[in-house]
Amino acid sequence: MALPQILPSTSSSIIPNKSHLNPTNSHLNHPVKPFISSQPPAPPLHRRQWRRKPISLRCSASSFSEKHHTNSPKSDDVVELPLFPLPLVLFPGAILPLQIFEFRYRMMMHTLLQTDLRFGVIYTDASTGTADVGCVGEVVKHERLVDDRFFLICKGQERFRVTKLVRTKPYLVAEVTWLEDRPSANGDEDLNSLANEVETYMKDVIRLSNRLNGKPEKEVQDLRRNLFPTPFSFFVGSTFEGAPREQQALLELEDTVMRLKREKETLRNTLNYLSAASAVKDVFPSSS
């Protein structure tokens, strides 16, 4: 599923099928379609200074799993975690395909295959540096290719915050603490109601996007799929593409209500934009 161009509270976006990623030479290619979000290839990322202030992200999750981090560690735990800086955001529950071909990350994979198959995916880019909040990627399937490259399928697990870099070579290793959403002060009923509103906006955006692209306006499937509000809010964030700062902000929020409200505003802005585009198309059909 792919949403159209997102117009956030200040920005947002969605999901490439397969990404061949390398933090020093990374290209995400998306086909360009009218009113469908598409990103130009990300520029090569060069070595840069670590920055604590998280600024921006790009989403790249191919699908979303209903179950994730069922045995979440405690938020006050401090652990060491190898980090894989990438030009994308991984959300809890999302599925991310990766191809590993840079030597240092092949080394990391050899180590992970002998341990717990978990590493930190953290956003980085040339202009803003590296964020300090990311998401654990757990390798659920891997294939070692003949030239020692690896093809991985990873699943987003816990969010984390980097507290200290332990080492930088041959790859980054950091001490991290875990992030968890705080309990809602207004109870689960309000949370579920808000999640349902967000789902309705998503369906409207998809429906109108299909219309603008000449696709059948069929009934949009159930998007929540029995997800509780918190994992659903992560799913919504994983469908935003082309607005990296918005995705980073959503990933870092520790309040499900705030995350859903922000997503609702983003989707409402997008729907308004698509409605205007649809009206123009109806009046000037040849201009589309």
C-alpha cells in the first residue's frame, strides 16, 4: 500500500518494496506517478560527525507486522547495540528488506549471526547528521550470497535512544536506553476512538488518490487489522514517505495520543490537498 503525497502538520509519507541500502552509498529509487509520493535517489552519505539532536528521517518499510516487541525490555535498561545508520526510518512492527554489501556491515552481520540478530536502525543524512533515536531491527530471515553480501528481512522491534557511543570502528556501537509510550491519561476508549478517526482519514486519502490516478474506487481494506492504538500509530507513521523530519518526530514521541493527533492532522491536510486536486481535474480533465 502506498499513500499519495503527504502534506503534514508540517510534513509526512510511505513504503518502497525493496531497498538496497548502504550508509555510505545509498539509493532509494521510486517510480514517479502523479499525486503519488516518490523520492529521488538519496545522495551518497559520507562520513559525518555524530549529532545528538535528531532532525530528519525517510521511511522505508515494506509491510507491517501485527505483533512486535511482545517482550519489551524495561525503559531504564542500558544495553550496548550495534548501529546501522541508514537514510530511512524503521518503525516498530514494520518489515524492512536490506542488502548488506559494505565490508564493515558484513563484519557486523557475521557477528550478529552468532549472537541475537538484533541491531539498531538509525536515521542519518549528510545535512543533519545522525539522529539519537532509532528502532531495533531483528533479522527474521537472511541469505548469504556468493560474494559475501547478505540479503536480510528485518522486523522493527523496540525504539531506543543513544546515550553514549562505545566505539565507531569498524562499525558504530552505542549504549542505548529503551523508549516506551506512556499510558494514556484518558483511557483506552478515547485512544480507540482517535485511532478509528485516523483510519477513516487514511481510507479517504487512499480512495481519493486512487481516483486521481484512474484506479477503481473500490472499498479500502481494514487498515487497523485489530492493531491496538499504539502499534497502529506506528503503522500509520510507516506509511508516510518523503517527510523525514515528520517521521522522526513521530518515532520519538512517547505519547500515543499525541502521535495519533499529529498523524490525523497530517492526513487531513493531505486529504484537503487531494480534494482540491480532484476538483481541478473535474473542471479541467485534459490538464491531469
